[in-house]
Amino acid sequence: MGAVDTPQPSGKGKRRVGIRIDMTPLVDVAFLLLIFFISTTVLGVEEGLTLFLPPKGTAARQISRSNVLILRTDAEDHVFADDAPVAAVEHLGELVRARLQQNPELVIAIESDPQSKYKTMIQVLDEVKEARATKISIRALAPSG
């Protein structure tokens, strides 16, 4: 409810006149805005990894060890390339790119310890994909202990 002060003709002060404000249109507008924002909001779409898997029933092939680069993460989230520690995951792409230039048939095997963080394995996979490797193998190591 609202009120408006109006001067009295005799000059003795002001008197209050009651005013009734209808809230129905305000509620209608509020609900219309709510419906508008709900219907136009785009919720975050979860993105997954794009990996192409071999067809079902494909026989396993034997690959020469010289054609395999093993990238391994341990329980403390350290990254190793063929058992040599990698200084930082960000440098992994350069290593993979150099090895791919030497050997285009190179297969990248990513092995992740079950205790390592998922984020570390994804960072390794991102670096490998940015290096344009096309032959990637991913596996989880057996739990230690």
C-alpha cells in the first residue's frame, strides 16, 4: 500500500490520502521474465573425449618396442616417458612431436596409475593429441599394494 501527502486548504498541515497499488501486473511481469530467462538459458554441455576405437572383434597386433612410446603417470602425478621423468606435462607435446617426426609409425601408450588424478591423465592425453598423434593406447595400471 502506498500513501500520498496532500496539502490541506486551511494550511494546517498535510493530510494523507491512501492509495491502493495493484501488484498483479508486477507479478505477471516477474513471472514472464522468469520464464524468459529459464527458456533462453543455455546450460553447460558436458564435452567428452573424442576417441576412435577399433571395431569390435579386431585382433590384437604385435608392435615392435621401438615403435612404442610409453607415457606413464604414477600415484604422485609424476609423468614419465619411457621411464624417464618429464619435467612438466606442458613439455610432453614437444617430446611426442619430436618422436613422431623420427618415427611416423609411433604408437603412444598412456598408462595411468589408479591413484593418480584424472586431471593428470587428461593433461597427458591433451598434449599427445596436440602433438597430432593418431595411434594412442590408454590403459590403467594394476593397483599397487
